[in-house]
Amino acid sequence: VTEWRTYERIDADFNGHEYILVKPKKAAEGRPWVWRAEFFSAFDSVDMDLLAKGWHIAYYGISDMYGCPEAVELMKGFFDFITKEYDLSEKADIFGFSRGGLYSVNYTAKYPEDISVLYLDAPVLDIRSWPAGLGIGAGAPTEWDECKNCFGLTDVKSIVEFKDNPLDKVDILLENNIPVVLCAGDSDEVVPYVENGEIFDSLYRQKNGDILTVVKPGCNHHPHSI
């Protein structure tokens, strides 16, 4: 146990992966918590506000798995563990920052009963956009090799016909009435908004989904948050 920005912080291991839990000074009623799917402490203005209001902040480190099915099952194990171990709410608000969008949406689509709100911030919602860079973004070759291995993508046909992207899960989210907050910059050169968040927002609105979208004019991939 250590101190992090005046709050108690626990660093430990679950199933071979690091996890972090930051405790508020006094837990809010129902012991709500925010699950950072990626990049603990980065652009964390929302996290800090919620800590001050009595929310716990959790992070589970599986950065190199790109929200693949194996990652989602590891996340489920962590969710079941942390809610019991620390007596947290049986629903989390899950934060998907950048590649965290892959984890957040894929998890929510598989286990919607575990999630109260899906918050997406400059999210990756199509691996062909990032890390593949098959659209207007530059891509990330090293990460793309990792990602292909995680999803078992071995040839062009498997990549073109890939149907396990977050953008393929919108109907499942809608069927389960998952509220979404989406924040992104319209000038994102890393994870282009037009290939990711804009498509998601359009699909959600077409079917009257509950979504709040904030588009930041002139903003690139960073900074995140509002």
C-alpha cells in the first residue's frame, strides 16, 4: 500500500498481471468505481473528480492484448475478483482511452451486466484504422504485429473480413441499453475520428441510443479528456 496524490493506492497481482486500486477518502454510497481499461493516471481529470466524490479507481494491466477474446476473459476474472475482494459495486463505469476503447467496448459487449456507463475518449474502435493504419492514420507497425497475433489474423482476407471490432458490437450495446459518453478530437492523426468515434456516434444515434458526444475542434489524439 502506497500513497498516490494523497489517496491510498494498492498495487498487486491477479492472474499474472498487475492491478492498481486507488481508494477515496470516504467511499460514496454503493461503493462505485471507475475501471481504467488503459493508461492509468494519464489525462486523469475525470478520475480525480470522481475520487473526490467517493469513487474507487481500478486498473488492470493487459496492455499488449488489444481487447482480444483472451483479454476480455482475463478482464472478467479481474472484475469478479475486485468486486468481491474490495466490496465494490457490481457495476463499473469503464473508461476506454485510446486503445482502451478496444478493451472497453469488447468487454461491455460480452458482459453488459457488469457495466453501468461506457466512457470512450479518442478511442480505437477499428483495428484496421489503428494500429493497422489501413485508412488515413499512420498506424503503428510494431503494435499491429502484436494485434494480428492476438486476434489470429494471418492473411489479407482475414483482416478484411474481421468482425470482432468495437464497431461491430454497437447493436449489442444498444440491446442492453448501455449509455455512452464519447469524447474525441476532430483532428486526431493517430486514431482518426472519422474512422472510429464518428462512425460509432452515427450508428448509436441512428437507433436512438443513449450517447453524449463531445468533439473537440482542432484537437489531435492528445490531450485526452475535456
